[in-house]
Amino acid sequence: MANHYRTSRISSLPYFEKWFILGLILGIIAGLAATTFYELLRIFEQIFLLKFVAMSYPRPIGEGGVLNFIFSKGRYYLIPISTTIGGLISGLIVYTLAPEAEGHGTDAAIKAYHYLRGKVRWIVVPVKIIASAITIGSGGSGGREGPTAQFSAGVGSIVADLLHLSPEDRRKAVAVGIGAGIGTIFKTPIGGAILAAEILYKRDLEPEILYPGIVASAVGYTIFGMLFGFTPIFGYYRASFDPMRLPMYFILGIVAGLIGILYPKTFYWVNSVFKKIKIPDHVKPAIGGAITGGAALLAPEILATGYGWINLVEFQSFKALYSPIIPFYLLIILLPFFKILATSFSIGSGGSGGVFAPGLFIGAYAGAAVGMLFHALFPSIVPNITPFVIIGMMALFAASGKVPLAVLVMVTEMTSSLQLLPGAMIAVAISYLISNGYTIYISQLPTRRDSPAHMGEYYIPLLRSIRVSEVRLRDLYVLRGEIDKAIEIMINNNITLLPVVDKDKSYLGIVLLRNLVRGNNEIIKGTPTVRPGSTLAEAMEIMMKSSSRVIPVVKDRKYIGLVALEDITEAYERKEKLMVAQGEEEEESFTNEF
């Protein structure tokens, strides 16, 4: 009875009081999540890279690193074995216990916000953090932020259930957990708070997330900093701003925008290839690890998070960079592309880790290459490449992650480089513009209007007036005897289920992509469908409950077509424009009467 009373009090408190308390709780969770993962990662780095391979590994200044680091290759030839073993162990853990923990955790948390009402299975939390520590600790290319974000978001979801919070509040707890977790592990509390509100959408914000995000990020940062220090991860950069470099930052923004398209396209192309390979999912991360390890023999800088290598190029400690055969200047140019491939194979194969930190590495070295070019052309204007490295990090991930505001603040906090903001803002604006809709987080939606989380706020009244028969239906299906073609159809159309019909188009059920890639060709019967006369509100409700963005349309047991979330949005916008036009005509007519 006492527990029920306490939860009722929290749920019924005014908004700011409630979210101040919940922000404190989520901040403590973020601090503990970041601490746990940080220590686990260091243990596995010690086992794999420092003991087994016996190579030296640079750390950033904020974590005890030094700028006079000297690379020691140790038993260099064991790198592919280390990454393969790490990928295999990670794959066995993930696909045996919690398959949704594969890949980069931030996107899974974003998906939970939009489509799963903030629900995260409790088993995902330990699985994600252990599997990611093994993947990255063994040398796999990935970041710490994704696992920490999913850990924080997952525990936030569990706490919301324990406190009997509403689905809306559970969603908010997940979003706050994402931002607080990333802000804590990066020591960027302000950026983490903004990220919590920004990362859910390509071009929108969740303003109600900002306040609890500020509280949670501050608490998480304080806990983590008390244990590991408050020095910014990449140290302190002090220099005056030079407006003569603004055109150069403009060009850097173009380069970052183009690479910001290449990064997600490569990642998801590799991901789709591994989905098609007909072998057990458990061993796919081992193959990805082996390929990453092989590439690391050419450039060991691409291993693990790469934070230390970012710091070294930032302060031009070039002597630390190493490759057995690639010349130094060519290595600087190639490292962004090597890192894209390494991350795509390490995480895109089903391994576990984040994609934010690799994005910073890619941007840093792309910025270094551009900076070296301008240093050679205009040495008096560009005496060193540090500003280009820092702004490259911002511009690249602003483009590929669709988080321009958050990344501007986060990298500024990481480098203490406030004076670079005018140039950074130019580069970020250009890269964001060029990258258009490409994003490394495929669960991001364009705006709040497109999210099931805001379905009632934006959609319901108008959607109840539109029938499924008024929507463009997709003629996608597979015949019962040709289920082997289903995987290709689903991948080509970016869907996860496909209706199965007889030759006369009698509806039989659906097949799921996740089942087919595991060799399970079972037709699932009795799944929800809609009729041509159903309203779009009914179709959206079924999609939300079944966590799907498509639903079969069936009439008298005959399959009519497939309606997708995008088609519903298109029909909604068409009807909305029509109503606006009618309103303008009526207003004009009314005005003319007077």
C-alpha cells in the first residue's frame, strides 16, 4: 500500500517537480551506467589489446593520456584473432539472450521511444553492456556512447514501470536516459541534455525533454567526474578566432557533409549484406571482427573507440601515427574511410557498440586532411590544423547523426574550444544541409508529427476521417511456394514483414524478416489486418500495438495490398493541404462579400 501511495504521489506531482525527482533518479542511473561500462571496457581492453596482442593503446588527455605517446605494435599479427574472438563472444551472448541488443544501442533506444512506448526488456541492459565491452575491448571499432545510452534508457524504462508511470512518461524517461548516458560518458552535460531532446528527430526537438535532461545529465556527469576526473576528454584548446579561415570552414563543411552521407550508406549496406548471409547470426560478428582486424593490420588507429588517436592528431603528435606500408600523408586521408569500413563491419555485422565515437574519429581525420591542405597553401592563416580537427568532428556527426545543436555543444565541451563556435556553426550548417535526410540513426523520424508518440496530438482527429481505400497501397507480397524471395523483397523495400498469399491472392498470413534470416520460413497466421473501409486511425493503432510500420489490407479473405506508415503520412498531408486550401477559399469568399 505504501509503494502505491509513493508512486501515485510522483505521478500526480506538477510537471517540473515530477521531472526534477525523476531527473535525479535517471542521472544516478546514467552515472552508474557510464561507470560500469567504462570499467568493464578497460578490463577487456587490458585482456585483449594490452595483454593478448601486447600493443600500446593511446588514451585521451581527459582519461590520463599523454601527447608524447609512442606506439608499440607488440604481437601485431594477433589483432585479427583478437577482434574475431571478441566478435564471436559478443555474437553468442547477444543472439542467445537478447537479439535486440545487436548493433548500435542508441538507435534501439530511439526505436523504443517512437514505436514501443518506451518499453525495453530488462535482459537487454546487461547483455548490451557486456557484449559491447567485449566487442570494443577486443579491438572492434565502436563507441562507448551507444551502450551507455541503451543501458541508461533501459534502466529508465524499468524504473518507469516500477513507479507505474504512464507510457508517455516512460517514453520521456527513455529519451532522458539516452541523453544523460551519452552526456555522462563524454563528460558533456550540457550537450547531453540537448541531445536527449534532439536525437529523436531529423529536424525537430522534444522540448519537454530538455528540463529533465538538464537535471539528469548534471547528476550523471557529477558522479562520473568524481570517479574519473572532470578534465575534458580531449583536453583544453586555447587560441583566438580568425575570421580569415571562415571560407575554409565552409569547404570543410562540404567535405564533412559528403562523408556524412557515405558513413550511414556504407554502414547500412554492410548491415544488409550480413542480413542476407545464410549463416547463424551468432557467428556473423566474428566475421565482421575478422575483417576489421585485417584492416587494422594496415592502420591500427581504427581499432576500438579511437579517442586517443583523435587527441594525438588534434595536437599534431604525428609521430605516434603508425602504418606498416601507408605513407603518413596518405594515411591521414585514408583513415576516415578505414574507420567507416571498420565500424560498418564491427557493428553492422551484428556486433555491439556505438556509432557516435567513430563519427568523431572520422570527422577529426577528415578535418585533419583538409587542415593540412590549407596549412600547405596558407601557412600564415593556418599555422596548425587543430581547429580543423575539432570542427571536423562537429560537422561530420552533425551531418550523419542529425544532431547539429547537440554536437556543437558536446565537442565544445570535449575540447574547451568556445572560440571556434562561429566557424563551427558555418561548417555544421553546410554539412547538415548537404547530408539532407541521410542519418546513421534509421529510427529517427523527420518531426514530432511523424512519431506515433504524438499520434493523438497531431493525427487522430483527421485520420478518423480518412479510409484505407483512399491511401496508395503497395503491391508487395510473396506466394506461398516462393517464400525464399521474401528476404530480398523486404530488404529492397525497407520493411520487416511480408504478406503471404495463394495464387488467387487469398491471404494466408505473414513472414517476418528476423525469422527468415534465421532459417525459419513459418507463415504466421492470425496477425492483425485492416479492411479498405478501416480508418487510418485504426491502422495506426494496430501498427503501434504490433511495433510495425506496415499492415496488410484484406477484404473477404483476399489480399488487397500493404499500407505503410509513410503512405498514411502522405494521405494525411494531402488531406490537410486540401482543408487548408478550402479554408483559404472560404475566407476569400467571406472577405469579398464585404
